[in-house]
Amino acid sequence: MMDAPLVESHGRRVTCDDGVVELAWLGDSLAVALAGGAVRLDGPGSKKVVAVHRRAILSACAHPDGCSIVTGGDDGFVRRVALDGDVSDLGCFDRKWVHALISSAESGAVVAAVGREAVVWSGGSAKPIHSFAFSSTIGGLSLDAKGKRLAVSHYNGATVLYPLVAASGRVRLDRAGSHLACVMSPDSGYVITALQETGLHGWKLPAKTQLSMNGYPAKTRSFSWSHRGRWLATSGSVNAIVWPFTGKNGPMEKEPLVLGGRSDTIITQVAFHPTGEHLALGHGDGAVSLVRLDDGAALLIDAPDQSITALRWSKDGKKLAYGDEGGRVGILDMSIRA
Amino acid sequence: MSRIPVTVLTGYLGAGKTTLLNRILTEDHGRRYAVIVNEFGEIGIDNDLIVDTDEEVFEMNNGCICCTVRGDLIRIIEGLMRRKGKFDAIIIETTGLADPAPVIQTFFVDEEVRARTMLDAVVTVVDAKNILARLDDSHEAEEQIAFADVIVLNKTDLVTADELEKARGHIRLINAQARIHETQRCAARIDDVLERGAFDLDRVLEIEPNLLGEDDHEHDQNITSVSLSSEREIDPKRFMPWLRELTSKQGKDILRLKGIIAFPDEPKRFVVQGVHMLLEGDVQKDWRPDQARTSRIVFIGRNLDRTALQQSFEACIARP
């Protein structure tokens, strides 16, 4: 007999009206950005749904203050929603879509991808401080661990710059093609992008040595670094593909770990535990699982439903939240003793 | 998951594309369309479902030299899927000077776009008054006709019967299989134009190859159609390698191809379509009992050698 999914004994599920776009932990509370334009705030003792955007939310991230969420919509607005439900405008970009949002609690930076521009807020500013223009639409954004360096992927490569410095120089990383999601290593030593044709391309900095990681059946949309950046987990295959970044050449000429697949469904989301070597996986069939890196042992956290679209650990690593296309949100609480 | 139908709307500058789009957006037809446009200002209708974009064409790194796709469309369609249930179909307007190939190719090569949407038809608005001059001076005007499944031949009130006949004749030379609707001020019936279904493939079956005027050399036509048919069944083991080789060698010149093919012992019709070097084929619905199992294939492109195509197609006939 199959064991019941772990969320049933060690957590709870919530059903929202729209698909889940992104999740953000604000201390002990969870903010859920929903495709219909609303944010659900789920905290101890208070639960509410706040209408934020007129149309779809396309992107969201935790605000550096740790107690509000920043959302970007296809109505051209960037807004901030505090835990008490208070909504304020951070920017309006007319008919442009706000495609990606990232932030760093360490540097206080918030960066939005709005068409061909990377727009920056800093130190809790209510308006953008400046923006960086690119010659094509931005595919993805990533900050290093200190939040000081920004990687921006676009057509024909990626660019690294200092987002908080208006006159920042730019390091160009060239490679033909359309580069979608991107990720920078915590120490800013590597930039990895996901390609339209599937597979990954990377550069080791500062030498710009190129690396290429192929064999993915679907586009990679989710990346996650393990504690101290030793491993990079990636989605886009039926298994989680986990590349080693130890040693001076990173993943070059090394085999990745191949973990946690469920027959033929593609892994859509990956999230390393913030301190341990466990990897949470969201699957295309809606299942959520947890695998241990050293032996690949897997635990089922939730059963199949709709495709998983977001997966986030709380900062202390005690809770894991996930959401799917249909509006199911699950919260696994590791501190519950069964 | 049901796939959302997509209509691509093309047409040279001034042909009446915006008029048609406005008609679609304002008429009461009970359908909700998400519309992807390049110049929002031209539409003049505010609607939550109008998305403004810049055409961003890039080359795929897949070894296929003419395989360009529209990156902006991939992103927008992904974003629109967040609003699932809020609209029934998508219309993509291209700029007047655009080559339609990258748009169509986007729907062939991006797996996620394919999983969520299906290309319904390429609709081209043509100005009856200026078409002949445009065909002489514009490469794009000709390609837009070549790629069409449906042609809205507009401004028929501004031409004489003779001029209209000439315009029709030229369109037929370039594209023998598109459905033509003649209109004034783009007053076409919406359901003649939108959601025609499956690239309007059944139309291929209706073409009489012998009626095509391939000997009409009055105008020096660049793009032409070649339509081939066979009453005898086709051997899949010869047919697919033939098409693959043909498109890999002449893909640059073949703008579109469509075929409905009868294979021996196969109750279903094999449907194949292509854009430049990209091919896609599948067995679809059954041949009707009253339908002759005639295989047909239409090529639209440049430098097409009818005799060579016919001979090589006939070499694919299954031998008993």
C-alpha cells in the first residue's frame, strides 16, 4: 500500500481561486501571488485575499524588508503588498508586461524585467532609482548572494552589472540564440542561462570560459543552488539534474546527479533546503517530493494534481510551500511531530 | 487540455488589416479574442485582451538555416495562459512589412506553445486596387499571399470587374489553395475568416490540380503553387524520406506545403504540413466512406519544378 502523502500528516493544503504564480515567505506568513491578479496572505491568525492587479500577475518576489511581497502584472504595474493587506504602487510601465522580479534582503535591491529594461529599486524606495536598457527583451534575472551583482539574460547572451550603481560597467557574455531564465552562482563566479532550444549555457567568470549542458527534453525554468553553492539543481527533465560546482572547473567534464524522477513527467520546480542537502521537487503531474542528495532516497510530499508552478522553503528551512496551476497550495511543516 | 486556436492576420500596408481587426473586436459574435498587435495606437479600442508587442525575430540554433521564430510571441502566449478561461481564441497581427514565416514557425518549433495552442489559419488582407503594383515591387506582399489559408480581397468597390478578375488570377497563381473572400471595407463574415479549423487542410482536397493555370506567364510570377495528386495509394516508406530530403534541400524556397495522403491499410488520412524546412505529419480523421482515397499535396514557393516534383511524388506510389 502507498503511504499517504506527507502533507496530510505534517502540514495542510489551501485551495485558491486561480493558478499559483509565485510564493514568498514573509517570516512565518506565506504570500501567494495568483494568476487572476490577487495575493493571498496566509499568516498565523490572519488569512486574507487582496486584489492587487487588474489582470494577471506575471512575477513576484519577497520585498527586502521581509514583510511584504512585490508583484508585477500584465497591466504594467509593480506593486507592494504588506502583510496587513496594504497595497502601494512601486511603478507603472503602461502597456509593458513585468515579466520577472527578484530581490535581495542583503543589498536591499529589487529588480524588475520590463520589456527591454531592468528597473531597479533600492533601500525600500517607493519609486525606481534607475534602469538599464538592453537591445532585446530580457529573458531572466539573477542576483548573487550579496545582491550586489546582477545577471540579465537576453538574445545572444547575458550581461553582468552592478544594479545599484547607475553608471555600472557591463560584462557582456556572448552566445547566439535566445536565452531565457538565468542564474548566477552565490559567489558570482558563474552565470548559467536556459536556452530556447532546451539545455543550458554557462560562463565561468572572469575568464568567460563557456560551458554547455545539453540533453534536457524541456526548457529549464527553475534553478536552485544548494547551501554554499556546491550544487546547482535544474528543472526541464524527467529527473532533477544536479550539477556539481565544487573544484575549480565547476561542472566541466563532470557528470551530474540524476535524481527523483516520476516515470515520464517533467520536473517543473526545484528548491534546495536552505541548509541541508535535501532537494524539494515539483513535478509536471502535480506531485511534490523530497530527495536526499547522498543516496537519492525520496519521500512523497503531495500526490499528483495539476502541474507545480512554485516551490519555496521558509528561511529557517522548517516549512516548504508549493503551488500549482489549479490553485492548490500546500504547506509542509517539518516541525510537526506525527 | 484543449488547445486555443490562433489566427495570424497579415496584409500589406494600407490593405485594410486594422479595419478587419476593429470589426472583429467590435462585432457581437459571442467570442472573446485575445489580440496581439504591434501598434496599439492604430486600433483605437481599449480592451484588456489587447497585448502590445515588438516583433522580435531570432534564429533557432537547431541547424535549420531558415528557422526563425518570434520570441515575443512565445513569452506572450505563456503569459496569456495565465488568463486561461478569459478568452476563446488568439489573433496575432503582423506588421505590414513582415514575413509571416517566423510567426508560423513559432507554432511548429516551440513545444510549450504547441501544447497550448494550435495554428488555425493565416488570414491575409489584400488590396484589390493596389495588388498588382505591390506584387511588382514588394517581396513581402507576395509572401503574405503565399502563406495564406484565407485571403480577404478587399476594396473590390474601387476596381473594375476586369481589374478584379486580374487580381483574383494573380492570387491563384501564387496560392492555389487559399479561400478567397471578396469584400468592401473588410466586411467579411467573421466566421468565414476566424476559426476555420486545422489550417483549413480539407481545402487541399478540393483543389483540382488540372485546373491550375501553371502556363499563364503573363506576369513574371515569382512564387507559384504546384498541386499534385494520385488516385493510387502512397508508400509511407518512400513518401516521408522524399519529403524530408526535399525540404532539407529546397526548404528555403518552399514557403508552405500541405498534403492529405492515403497509405495502404490505413483507414485514417495522413495529414502533413510544412513551413520551409519544418515538417509535421500525423494520421488524423478517417477517410469518409463516400470519399475517394485520393492523395493530394500542394507546394507553394519559388523555383518549383512541377515536372520534377510530379515525377518524384509518383515514385512514392505504393507498388502492389
